[in-house]
Amino acid sequence: MDLSLPGMIGAAFGLAIGWVDFKMLGGLVRAKFLQKRRDVGLADHPNTEKMADWIQAAIFIFTIGLFPIIGYWAGISLTGR
């Protein structure tokens, strides 16, 4: 499989968008999760921080893994190569 320059540029843009999305979405979801745990009185539970880390890791894998693939596909599709 040959890698095309437009596809690689699209993947770079996808990676940048994925990173920004991860920072925004990951922070928002983590804050909401921790707030809900505090509201129910589970803020000091030992699994609260661990679960928040797992949620943020899943968001990281999704955004950083998927956005460059979509960007590569979009770059190839828009240029016809």
C-alpha cells in the first residue's frame, strides 16, 4: 500500500484535531464523572480516580486512534488519489 502525500497531510490534521478533541472532551467528561461521584459521596473511594483515568484513556485511544484515519481517508478522497 502506497502512502499518499494528501493522505498524510490529512492524517496530520486529523491528529491535531484529535488531540484538541481529547483535551476538551477528556477534561469535560473527567470533571463531570468526578463531580457526580462527589455528589453521591464517593469522592474518597479508591476506585474513583482509577475509573476516571480509565475513562480518559479510552477517550484518548478513540480520538488519537480514529481521527488520523478519518483525516487520511478525507485527504485521499478530496484529492482523488
